[in-house]
Amino acid sequence: MITVAQALDHLFDLADALPTETVPLRSAAGRVLAEPMAATRTQPPFAASSMDGYALKSVEADLHAQFKVVGEAAAGHSWKGTLGPGQAVRIFTGAPVPDGADKVVIQEDVTRSGALITITDDPGPKDNIRPAGVDFTQGTIMSAPRKLSPGDVALLASMNCPDVPVVRKPVVALISTGDELVMPGETPGPDQIIASNTFGLAALLENAGASARILPIARDSHASLATVLGLSQGADLVVTIGGASVGDHDLVADVAADLGMDQAFYKVAMRPGKPLMAGRLGGVPMVGLPGNPVSAMVCGTIFLVPMLRAMMGLGRAPASRIRLPLTGGIDANGPREHYMRAIVVDGTVRSAGLQDSSLLSVLAAANALMVRPPHDPAHPAGTEIDVIAID
């Protein structure tokens, strides 16, 4: 068996970089920006009022001073002219500040009678003007690679970038294996269960930026598994679930070998998830996950998501960890690295309950994994422990 860190290194070596494509900005959210983008304009392109009020000269903005209102400026409609002494322009938020003005007195500090205004409250030192370019200037760069957030998309729109170069979404083929499985919505036989792993993994991987293809269930025969593996053509990553162990009905390793798989590793010193294998089949990376539902999902978080991030150009890095104190004590760990389902509340962490790798209800209730090193001793409440957040 190899360690989790060693398995990740092998998977990163299998993670082929993906090509780029250009998409409309409307479709860019959640995609990985492939190249730096430069602003094509300055924002704001002019000094703009940040408040509703009156634009005037700051040297004249004294308490009880009076001004003649000579015009109006609104967003999208500037006042044409130059402000003279004793003059003011009615101005609204976002409007260009008139030439000759360097202060906006808010309307709450002013009384108006016809064309005359009087400053009735101390306007204070703030000029209430956003300078030209205070947000960004033409040529300002958005760095890449980065997963585009809603804020990034808004910024790109403001930078006047209608089309965006992004990394192509990795296509992942997901294959459940086993005679005991039927698809959700079907009626299982007396010895069958519902296939859940592919649906949970598809959601996990699509949340990470992939496009998941759920292929038909491969039955426990060489011919069925070989046929379904053949349907994975065009995928950037092939993931099988179940059949990766060494039982009489665990056929993934043998069938993959018959099809020419170059195996990178088999078995990882972790729980849940020990019977994990990976390699390259027909030039495409392939990962064989264990069949227990929680094992498959945990391996998806620990291995598949970091692998996808590497394929999309986001670097070779394991799942992010933070240190949090335990709410209650935990027992000593065994010889394998343990990823315990856990619940984080108010900056503390506790076990989510039973850790059996078949219990999806416990996984669904959890929002984190506690990471236990091999032979980690028992810890009392208050001990800080590594935690990986899960959705």
C-alpha cells in the first residue's frame, strides 16, 4: 500500500492539461480563466458623484452659503458647461461631476427655494466624488488561472470583456459496477440495491468544474465491463466505482489489464477507501474507486477533485485543510490515515457519528472530514485537528 500523499502524486502525474476555448461572458461563471484579461476601459471613466446632492466648489462650501442652481446632471446625462463662482448643479448618484466642481454636498444638508440653495448643515470634509479610475484603469489585468466567481464575472463585464478564454471542462465518465445495482427509479430485485455512487460523484465533480457522464451499470462479467468501458471514449477521465478489490467478482483490474491499462498504483493506506487503483487506459487516466458509497465519495473529495483542479491548470495541491478544536474527545486511530465524517459548528468540530463506509445518511449530515494520521493517539475535547470542508 502507498500513502495518500503518494497516491496524489501519481494522480497528478496522470492529470493531463486540458485545452482552452473561448466562451461568452454569460457562460463563464465557475469556469477556469485560462489567460490573463486586460481591461479595455477605465472605470469609472470620469469623476462621478457618489451621492444625490449639489455639485459646487469646495472652497465655497461653508455653512449658510447660498448658491444658484444652473443645471442638472444625472447618470448617463452630464451637464455641459463650467461651473462658476456661487453656482451649483443638481447632481444624482453616478452622474459625471461638472467641470469646475470638486465637491458634492448631499441633499440632506441643503434647503432649496426655487433656483437657490442654502447649506443648512455642516457638509463635512468628504467630497462625495468617485475619482476617474478609482476601480480600475485601462490595461488593469485579471490574473489567470482562476476559477471565475460571480464577482470576477461582474468585473470582467465592467472591463468590457464580452468573451473569455477558459479551460475546457474536463469530461468524466462514471461507471458503477455490480449485479446488485439498479438505477434510481427502477424496482430492485430481492438481492439488489440502488446505485447511488455515480449520482453523488457526478454532483461532486460537476461542482468542481467537470462535466460528468453517467454510463450504464457494468455487470459482473468481463464482457459487460469491457463494453461499458468502451462507451467512455471521448472522456478526459474514466472513473469506475466498485469491483476494484480482489474478490471473485471484482473484475475492474483484470478487465482493465486485458484492455492494456498501464497501472500506476493499487491500494492506499487510508480509511475509508483502501481498494483504490489508478493508471492510464488507452491514453486516458482511469481511477478505480471502492464500491462502498462513503468510500467512493471520500475518495472523490481527496483524490478526484484535486486531480480535476490540476487538469484545469489550478495547480497540484491536496484538498485544503484548516485546524479546529474538538467539541468532544475521540479514540485512538489505527494504522491507516482516517477521514472521519464530521460536523463543524461555530468554529469547532465533532464526529458525525458511526463511521461505517456504507452509511450515506451520516455522510449527508456531515459538512467536513476530520483527518487522522496513522496511529494518532486519543484526543480530549479542545485538541485541534485537521479538517477538510465538504459540501
